[in-house]
Amino acid sequence: MENIEEELREQFFEAFSPATYPISNQMDLVPTLPNGMSTRFESGDFSMTVIELSMRLSDKQDFPYETVEDLIEDLIDGMKEKGII
């Protein structure tokens, strides 16, 4: 799982770091996504679009986010709590 988590952290950073922080909601991230709402994150057996991720983790996100690192930490923590990774 460490490898999957590490790969996803890198993919999230690449996709979300271009946003202008602080961000106040998920829509602030859309312009940064390489394939818009169809952007897919993949590692090992894990594969999920940003829309699927958003829907499954909506209760684990705590907007606004001051930094990309804070956002990524909540995403990873939420994925672990829900058994996604």
C-alpha cells in the first residue's frame, strides 16, 4: 500500500498544485486538472476519476485548503479510512 499511496500523492500533487491557494471548494481545482473532470488517478489495482474520488470523499474534505499538501493529506487519510486504499 505504501507504493500506491506514494504514487497517488505524486499524481495528486501534479494535478492539484497548479491551483491558486487557498482554495474554497472543489471547483477551484477543475482548471488545474489535465483532463478536466475526466482526470483519472491510477496506481496498482487502484483507478478512479476525480469525480468518483470527489463523490466518495466529500465528507472527508475540509475546505478551504491553504496548501496543496493539506488537501492531499485529507484525500489520502479519507481514502485509508474508507478502505479505498
